[in-house]
Amino acid sequence: MESIIQVQNVSKNEFISIIEKVIEEKLIQHLQPKQSENLTVKETAEVLKVSEQSIHNYIKRGIIPAQKAGRILLIKRSDLDKALTEVKTLKYKRS
């Protein structure tokens, strides 16, 4: 099945510009990490470039919030980003 689309009152350059904008927007949406994504301890360790034991220690100290799903600890990417932001701001705070 073949469809034919006719575009009137749009120059070739305008049409190309519109197509490029749409493609760029879709690529940006696709390449951005999903904020609701859940990470395992191993994946979180890879993202932060630390050991899995360090991640377990951060969870025990309450630095990184995690939820248990059976025997697996899951960390929301949004919670991880928030925890990292808090740690960065505390680094420069004077008491």
C-alpha cells in the first residue's frame, strides 16, 4: 500500500527544515535517559563507576534510596540523580 502526500505553499527548503526539526526532536527524546527507569545495584555501580559494595553502603547509610523487589534492590534513576545533587550541594556547605 503506497500513500501519496502533496504539500502546497511550502518551499523545498522549508519542507526540509520542518523534517529536520521533527527528526531532531525525536532523536533527543529517544536518546534522553528515562527518569522512571529502575537500576539494579550492579547497574548503579557501573553508572557511578564504584563497586557494588559501595552502593550497598550508600543504601545502608540512606544516601541512596532503594526498594526491594524480592531479593533484588532497585534504585530509581530519578532518586539516584536527586541523591547525587544533594551530595554535591552538601560538599560545599560550611557549618
